[in-house]
Amino acid sequence: MNIQQFRRFIWLSFFFVFFQTALIAQEESELYQQLVSQPEFISVEKIDQHPFFTEAYEILVDQYLDHGNPAAGKFVQRVVVSNYNPYSPVVLVTEGYHANYAVKDTYINELSKIIQANQVVVEHRYFGKSMPDNPNWDYLTIENACADLHRVYRIMGRIFNNQNKWIATGISKGGQNTLAYKAFYPDDMDIWVPYVAPNNFRLEDKRHPKYISRVNGKKCREKIENFQLEVLARRDSIQPLLDSLTAAENYTYSITNEELLDYCVLEYSFSFWQWGTDCSTVPTDTATCRQLFTHLVDVCDPDYFAHQGIEPIKAFFIQAAKEIGYYAYDTRPFRKYLTIKNARGYVENIFLPEDFSYRFDKSVSKMIEKTVNKDGDHILAIYGGYDPWTASSVKVRSSSDAVKMVIPGASHRVRINSMTYEQKGEVYILLEKWLEED
């Protein structure tokens, strides 16, 4: 190769690199360039988006462990942003757990589709990719979680048009976050839509078993209780089946296998109504022990009580013990057959780390209830009539501007898309009215 050929090679190589760089820069959207320019974002990775959106990104945000004390350090929080139109509303999903689902190209929040909105999913601190190194449970508070949401909102507000409407929404524990976010930062959002959001005032709230004792018809409730009693009455035959299952799965527990069967039976009625099981599927006393056992674990899988099932959501139970609460069991109908004397303290005995000390604080729950009734404008709280969590739903007084919809016969799975045309119409009209307001 002579000098002229070498120079030509160098020139062509330079041109090729320049051309490729120009093409890459052209492919980088305006949204991407805005995202990577935010100093709080540690990384921005393009992901496949749902067909409804034009682009989507998984973002890692630099967050404070304790927003009231920045010196406590930082952790990385995952946020997933999906773009529809920069001038459209923005749905902020206040997730209560991990957000693994949000990076899939099949995911879209139903509100994003209903109102044609952009979407921002905020994974909850101490879950999924948002777990700090050597987590200090002192910083796992509702107030800090809401401050996470507020900070993400402020950052994303630089990107989406300031005139956009913002809608916060979450499901179950995520719905609790929506309500708490409203209580701590009432001016951040324009609309708040929590689904099936409990607001407990005790670690083991007794309102849930009372609700279960009245839900649906008497005939179905009696069938459920008879099934529970039948399982316990046939313990000698069913216990070995449970023991074999837990051994095969290598499950370990903080309770004995005999106590495990007790708790599976106690949990059965809650899980049954929570997930909308059909009464016709409940076996009668003519069923075999295998049939009884199979149905029991179909409704209440024993991995719920296992260390292996608890570990991925350990932060949830710690939050329950500290602030958000849980539900109690009613052992009275089954005392004759139970190996436990009562179920008091079961959350601590089964779900909490041995070295964890706590004191339940109901002040945030009280703050949420007060906010709903004093400053409830543009809140739409949706619940299922059969869902036991509705027992601890927010109490909305007639003087409140908040709207509470309890959908008859619906479970914890209730969504706007599962409502009747009339119920959907009510929701659409309400959302349209709120979106059009200044």
C-alpha cells in the first residue's frame, strides 16, 4: 500500500466512523437525550416498549436513603418510562413491590390506555433492583417512599410539558402508596386513583375476619367453613400429603408442619375471597383427602408461609409491622381441631426476621384517612365487594370530595376494564371532567 492509498484508507475510515456516529445520534430520540442529561439518573437503557408507546427506558435513579438526612447515604431506584406523546398526560405508577413486569413489552397500565398517557413506573424502595446494599430497615418508611415518588416526579417534570396532567395510581400496597403520596405531597398530582388499597390501623387488623363472615351469601360461606373443618378433621390423612409437598419443594418454616396446616386452613378463606375463587370449586365432605388437599394448596399455597416465599418480599412484612399493618385470623370456629391455641402474633412468628424489633405506628394511616376526608378532591378509590381488603378500605364521609367505588361481586383483581359498561361510564366521565379542569 503506497502513501496515497494509505491516506485514502484513513480518510474512508474516518468518514465511515463519522457516518456511523451521525446515524447513531440520529437514532437517539429527543426523550433519550433529555433523560441522559438528568444528573440524578445513573443509567438510561432503552427497552422494548408496548405497541401503544413510541419508546421506553429502564432508568436507575440516585436516591437518598433518608430524604430528611442526606448524610445517611444513597441507593439506586429503578424507574421505567414509556413515552406516548410529550404533551399527553402522565400516569405515575406508585408500585408497592418490584417492577419487573414494567420492563416487558406486554405491559401497559390501563389508565395509560384509557386517557392516552405517558407512563412512569416507580419501583418501591427495598424491592427488586431498588434494594440498598446492607439494607437498614430504619429507612424503610412510608414517608421516605413518598419522597422517592416526589423526587422522581420533580425530575420527570423537567422532561414532560409542565402543563401535562399527572395521575398517580397503584394497586393494593401500591394503592396504599398512592393514598400516602396524596397525604404527604397533595399538590404533586392532579388525579389519584388507588385500587384495592387497604388502610390498616393495627398489625393484625380484626376488621378482615368480620368482613369475611358477612361476604357473599350464607350458603357459600357455610360451604367454605365446612371445607376448612373437613380438612382439619382429616388431619391424620392430609398432614402427610402436606409434609411430602414441603419436603419435595425443600421449603423451610419458622413453625412446625402441624402448625403450617393450621395456618393454611385459616388463610384459606381470606385467599379464597381475595382472588375471587368460585364457590362451585369447593369440595364437599364426600371428596377424597387428595381432592381436599389439592384444592387447599391451589387456594393457599404453603410457599406463602415458607422462608423461600417470604424472602423476596421480606420488606413488605417489615413495613406491615412498622406502619401499613396486616390482617388477623378468627380461630374460634376451628379451635377443636387446631394445634395452635390462637393466631395472635402470627405475623411476627412466621414472617418477620428473628432479630427485628418493631413498634407499630398508625399515624400515617390516620393521616391518610384525614386527607381523604379533608382534601379528597380528585381521588377515585376502587374496591371489590368480595375482597377482604375492602374491610380496611378508606372510610369516605359524605362531606368528602373523594369518590369511592365498591364493585359488587369483584375481588382484589378488580380493574376498570373488568367493570360493567355502566360502571366504566361513571369512571370515564369522572376522569374526563377532572382532566379538563384547570
